[in-house]
Amino acid sequence: MFYFMYGDTPLLLKYEELVKKIKKENPGIPVKIYDASQGEEENFLEAISINSMFSSKELIILKRVEKLKKLEKFLKIVDGYDLIQKEVIVIYEEELNDFGKPSNEVEKKVLGVAEKIGKLIVGRKATEKKGLHFFIEKELGISEYESEKLTEILGDDFSKVKNEVEKIKNYLDGKKFVLEAVLPILTVSEEYNIKKLMEEFMVTDNKIKLLDHLKKTREHMLFLYLLSEEITIALKLNSLKNIGELRESISYNNFKGNTYENIKNFFKNSRGYMKEYPIFLKLKYIGMYDEKFLIKKIDEILKIEYAIKIGELEEEIAVEKFILGFKK
């Protein structure tokens, strides 16, 4: 069987699940792994070309095929081989840019050839985040809410999450999971750090900590992306209040049980509806900024992002100037 796997951050999760399934169905199956980024695609072709009536089934894997310049032509060569004695996995890793979009998205004509050979398996952050949550829930025996909080802290890179989950399991040693208890041992994601400093900045206008952190990490574009999301949510909440659909002084149970159902369509993204609790926590923005101010800031962010992209502004200077003049 031939499998063409492609996607971004959840791809490793999908890959490990598939390898585990193949090994379970074929106990003792020998495994050969090749890396196209190391020029090993010819070794891979040689491995899949060899068939013997006396040999057992093999699992043959080729990683990083996004590095091949003529991938469509390469897959057509693969299509010419008899793979009946093989379990073949080819992996195409998409890289996400500062805005969470794949910068090297696999071409449709490549997918067309791959689908002709065998099965396509896709793992993309935009559609597969629930799979990561399920993995965490299963491994740690925790609730969906706890899993989401942990993912917010760790990020959604599967390799990192897997390592952190193992660290937590060893630390707990059979004890019940309590988020506050495991926080000191966790490697916190950069996105989580920026989100916390960004929220503090918006609520208290504490510029110094945020500027110092961005100067050290140089994650200025990530900050703009996250701030744009945050301001958009704040704008929606203020607008909903102004039309009488929302009150800032509301209990969480009331918000979750009654209010959110009527407004959740305003908080839908590519991964589905946002959860109630993260939105409830942002009710603090209601009345803090008016709609005109928020719209102005979104417009400023878009202009800064464009100017940085075309090389008109240097990102560190542009972002620092924006932060210092945010309340103006």
C-alpha cells in the first residue's frame, strides 16, 4: 500500500499513528527510512523496486519530499513500481508562515498523481487540532477543557507536545493531573508567552515587559498576528454589547448556558467554533476600548504588516513604535 502524507504541525501525529497501525498489522515488519533532504530519494526508489518471492513485506518511508524539485515526475516513477510487497509512506511537510498559512503548500497536480498510486492522508493545524487534544486527553486521562489549556501553554507542535506529555506522566507518577502543579516543569510555547504579555499590555498598558520580550525573541510578526486576533475579538464583543446581545457583567454559567449559543457564529474560525471559556475571559475588553479605536488599530496593523512585507519598514522599529503609541 502507498500512503502520501502531507500537512503541517499535526502531520507527525498522523504519521506515528499510521506507522503504529502498520506495525500492529504486520508484526516484525522491517523498516527502512530515507530522507529526500539528504539526497536519499534514489536509495528509496531502489528499495521499493526490489521484490522477491522469498522476502517478507517491508515498510519503506521517504521523508521531506517537499525538498524535491520535480516531485510530480518523481511520483510518476514510483507509480511504475510494483508495491504489492511494500508498505510505502511518502511525507510532505508544509511550513507555516508568520500568519499560520503554508508557504510551500503541496500542488494539486502532485496530489492527483499521489492519489492515483494510493491513499492521501492530510494533517493540517487548521482542521486537525482536535486530534492533538484527543491525544493529550487519552495520555493524561484529563478533560477536554484541561487539554485545551495545556495546548494553549505548550503550543501545537506534536513533537514538543509529545515530549512534554511524557515529562508530565513521569513527574506525576500515577498521581492525578493538576495543571498548576505541573506548570513549573513545562516548556512554555512562545505563542503563550506573547499572548499573556499582550493581554497584560491591553489591560494595564504595561509596555516595558512586552517590548523587552519581543526584543529578546524577535517575534514581532507573531505579535502583530496575535494582537490582530485579540483586537478583532474585542471589537466583536463591544459590537454585540452595543446591539444588546451581550452584557459584560454575566456569570460564566449564564454565558455558557444561554448567551454564547446566540452569538457563537461571530466566533467561528477554520477550526470551528471557539470555546466558551476563552471568549468569556475576554469580556474584560467590553467598554475598555470603543469600536472606533479598535477599528483604527486593526487598520494600523494591516498597514504595518504590508509595509514590513515590501521592505518599507523594519519590523522591530515599526512594532515598537506601534506599541509605544498604542493608546493614541
